[in-house]
Amino acid sequence: MPAPTPTSTAPRPTARTWAIAVAACALVAAAGAAGAWYFWHPARPAPLPDYGEVPTFALPDQTGGVLDDGWLRGHVTIVDFVFTRCDTICPVLSMKMERLAATTDDVGADVRLLSFSVDPAYDTPEVLATYAAHYHADPARWRFVTGEYDAVKAMIEGALMTAMEDRGVRPTGAPDIKHGGNFLLIDRDLHIRGTYDSNDADRLAALARDVRRLVAAPATATR
């Protein structure tokens, strides 16, 4: 006598079960499609901030001539603030500017560097020329500016958003001048597009990226 055919006790899928399964498959497919879209169409970075425009200026520089805001226009410019008698932060800032000059050499025609002296009464064009030579500053790309103290201070503390305070002389005999240690990034239209802590490696890496980002963008599309 043949053995009886076993009867399955598993429940048959209901319409609700099929609906859930179909919905789950649809969600998986949608997630895969979204992932593929973002892989091929990465999100655009957020626009750089705009801290306002660099005002008109004309200041003596290390070449013995007068440098004005026209030298910046049409170029992406990195700005810092130093003084030649400084024995603390300034040599480090200038070494980092020298490195930025080297790492942007491949786009050198588009990128310029500008250092403002926060000790303009002492830092004459001749003194700045010696300092600039120490850091191998090519005057075609990197200028050091000085000028009348009140005019320089008004510009640095105003539009350039950086502290500058002459507090006399330290016990060592060195001048005690307080000033900001940030780099500024200026676009082709003379708008300040970023401020970067010179002691923060991540911010310096962001500065290098943002320089190239502005170089790659048309002048009318930098904001």
C-alpha cells in the first residue's frame, strides 16, 4: 500500500504578505537607484561665504613701487599678516605662505599672495625686500605691503577683519604687536571668500582646495 503524501502545514501567503514583499523590493530598488545617482552625480559643495569686498588701496611694497587693489583683480589671492621683527608666529606664517606659493605653482598665473605688515613704521620697502628674499618670494606672485600706520590699521581691522595692536616692547626688547594669524582667501572680484586658521591642518587643507575651486570657476560664478 503506497505511503500517504505528506500535507504541508505552512500557511499560504496572503495578499497582505505579497504587498509587503513587493513594497520591500521596491524600497531596495529605489535605494540602489539613489545610491547610483549620487555616485555618478555627487552633491555640489556649499557656496563659499562672502565676507565683503576688499576696499580700494594703494600701498608701498617690497619692490619700491606702489601696489594697489588692481593687482588682485582677476586673480585668486591668499592674504596674511606679519612683521619682520616678529620672533613668534610670523616666521611660521611666512613659511606656510612659501609652501602655498610652491603648491600652487602649477596655477601660478591665477594665484597671488599678499602679506600686510602690521609694523609698517619699521617695515620699510627695503626691510620688506630683505624679508621677502629670505622666503624666496617671487614679486610677480607674492608682495609685501607697508604704509602709513593709521591707514594700514584701518584697512586690516576693518574690511580684512583682523586684529592689529601695537602694545609697545616686550621685556626681551622685541616689539609686542598683537595680530591675527589667519589666512584670508580673496576671489577674482576682490570679495573675501574665507578665513583659515593657520594652526589648523584641516583648515589649511580646505584653503588649498578652495583656492583651486575659485581658480576653476569663472569670475562671474564665484559667488
